Amino acid sequence: MSAVEQRAVAAEEADLRLDRWFKRHFPTLGHGRLQKLLRTGQVRVDGKRVQANARLSEGQTIRIPPFTVDDGERSKPAPSAHRPQDADDLRAIILHEDEALMAINKPCGLAVQGGSKTKRHIDGMLSSIAPKGERYRLVHRLDRDTSGLLVVAKSASAAAKLSKAFQRHQVQKLYWALVAGLPPLEHGVIDRPLSKGASRAQPGFELVQADLDDAQDAKTRYRTIARAGKVAAWLALQPLSGRTHQLRVHCTLMDCPILGDPKYGGARAKPEGAPGALMLHARELDLPHPDGGRLTLTAPLPDTMRAGFAWIGFEPDAQLPGARLADFEQL
């Protein structure tokens, strides 16, 4: 940019963070450069100095000073274009859609976001169905190998409201898991702090572990829905916090690792003849809708999970006691 510019915050950008507003309008402006412009007062909102995390309101005026792009910022590769079939693939898994959000039934094995070795992911595919000039936004995450409900906001305003709801634990979640062995009780709470730490068995490799010095509180409620002797069980899991790999680690700490999870369950998680996919499914969500009221969503079982139920000999009957979020209200 070569001259000072004043821009008004649009209605759909209300409650968006200032740094994310800049990322949206000036994607080549690096975070460090923006911070410098804010520290020196060159970027202002309604004439006032602000921080990068300031929340915007409709109609506010943002002062944008002249700036250049560093060579390092200019050299960043452009996002890869989505594939022609991405739109059809996404539409096939949409469970709910309205003006503010959509919910999809993410399959096992598809990443939510990209990385150095991950080229195809939900975040990159969303541009294939978003209207031109608009961007759909993820508001929470699922592991690559976990299937089930994933919520996507269709505007910055909806994203901000939904993100706050997740952060403030106003969203109730229910997962179904097939595990090796049995939990110690029919129902209870796993309360073990978790954090990432170096693996002793594999130097340079990180695992989520319990009770380390920097561990953060992590709680999970569980109910046993069905059991196959002492060999396997079908559990309903309600996370009361949102730590990385929380459900997978907590199940292993109960000595009943999730089937298909050798990372935390070792050989017990991959018995001979069992399906190879992770048997963890984000089944149900109850959340405040950005436009008011609450929305309850349920994701049907994918083929990967159905194969696990069939292998154990369970019938995935959603009416069994403990299989629904409502059943946890009785505990």
C-alpha cells in the first residue's frame, strides 16, 4: 500500500479479532509486521491505539497505513487450489446447513487442517463450496483418525460466537468408542491432567502424557453401554475439557485403550482380525446457535465404525441406556 486508507468493519466481520481481520484482507502482511504497526500507533481503530486481539464492531473504522511486504512474506507460497471433486465430497457429508453454520460427518483418515505432509484436509476443501469472496471457518478440531461431527462457521461473526461457546464449555459433546477390555466401573469420571512430552521409547517423538509438571486439567465422563465379556466394551465418552488426544489417553489410563489406537494402546489396541481404523466417533453435539437458541446434532456411524461393531458382535442401538447426551444428565 502507498497511502493511508480507512476501512469500515462490515456486519459479517463483527466480533472478529483485529489480527484476523488483517489476515483476511492482507494475507501477505506478516504477524510481526502487524505488531510493529500496532505498537507504533500506525494502525488504529476509531482513532485509538489497540492490541492485535481487539474485537471489532460493525461500522468501526480501521486506519491502514502505507506498508511494504518483506521478501520473506512475499515468498510465502499461495494456498494450493482445491481439487474438482472436493465440492462433491464435502456436500456428501454435510449433516446440517443454515445461514450461519454447517455440520459435517468427517470420515476417519481425513485431516481437519494441513501440515508439512498433509496436502488434503477439510480446511483446504472448504473453499470449494464457499461463495466467491467468502471464507468458511473451522471452530473446533478432530483428530485425523477420529470420525464424526465437525462444525464450520460460514461467517466471521458466527465463527467468533461459536469459538467463544467452545472456549467457555457451553458446547456439550458425546463420543462413542469401542475399547479393548473394560473400565473399572460402569460409569465414572477420569480426572488426570495431561500435557505433551517426549517419548522415552521413541526419542524426538511427542506423546500426550499424564501427570507431567506442566500438565493441564483434563476430565472425561464415561458410561459403559455394552460389553463383550472382558474382551471389549462400547463406551460413551463426554469430555469436560478439550486437551489434545484426551479421550484416547484417558481410555488407556483406565486400562481399556480404544481399538485401532496403537499409539496409546500398544498391541492391545490392535488385536488380530480387528478393523484397523480408530474406533472413536464424535456422535453428538449440543451447542448454542449463533442466531439464538440451541442446536443438537447427531452423526451416523461411518462404515469404519460399523465394521468395528460387527467384529465385536455389537448392535449399534442408539436407544440403549448411556448412548445419548441426555443420559449423562441423569448421572
